[in-house]
Amino acid sequence: MRKYDKQTLAKQKAYAPLFGTALKDEASHLLDEYLKTFAAAPEADFLLKRYFFDRYHYKQQYLQKNKLFIPRADFLWTLTYAVGEDLDRTIFLHKRSSDSTEQEIETVTLTTGGTFTNDRDGYRILYTRYFADGHGEAYSLKNTIGAVALAKKLLMDFRDDRQTHFPY
């Protein structure tokens, strides 16, 4: 029998796929956590609440799928939030360092199914890391335990990133 160390087992667990209700629960929970975090962000009063987080966000369809650029002290963030016709919701968060010498880019795409989608196609958690210059190891995780952990890490990076000294 082959013995594995803890690091190898943890790495293999990160690639364990999520299916059905586990995927649905994780995607819904993550999307709600992202929305709460963005609504509580320092820029929320000026930028986010005006466009997405009011009581009647469905009236502002003209802003759907537009990217909101959120510059912070350490990272440059791009947020896209869209609500589809069948009420499926998608958040796309893009993180890039504000230092021009660092080329690492991380993205998370969270999709929750709408009214008429089945569980398999309607829910998605996608984490991608790549480098703008093409050097370095790029990888992507879709609907796995690792994708959930990295999506939570990216959200914590957003929370911990300091606001710039120059308000909008």
C-alpha cells in the first residue's frame, strides 16, 4: 500500500469535484458572500450601490455586463455583475497587482442558476490564475473544492486591500 504525505493528499482533495446540491450550495453561498462584501466596500456608496445594490437593481439593466473598475492601494480590481433573463446571476472578479512589474492575474467567475436551468449547467465556480506576459504556471479550477477555497481567498484579498488615498 502506498503512503502519501499530507501535502499530496491536500492537493488531491483540492481537485475533488463538486456535483449537484453541493455545487449549488457552494455557488449560491459564495455569490451571496461576494455581494455582501461588495455592498460593504468603501467604494460602495459612490460606485457599487448606485449601480447594483439598490432595492430595485432589476431596473438598471442598462448597466448589466458593464465592468466596474475599482482601483485600490495594492491591487486593481474589475467587477462585472449580471442578472440574466431567467434570473441567473454571474459575478466576474478580476485581480491584478498595481505594481507594473508583477504580472500575475487572478479571476473568479461565479454563476448561480436561474429559474429554468438544471443543476448541472446552471451553477459554476471557476478560478483562473495566469500571467500577463505568458511566463509562469497558469491553471484553472472549475467546480472543485480548490476553486471554492481560492475564490474565498480572492474575496479576502479584496477585503484586506487598502483603499487608495485619492477618493473618486
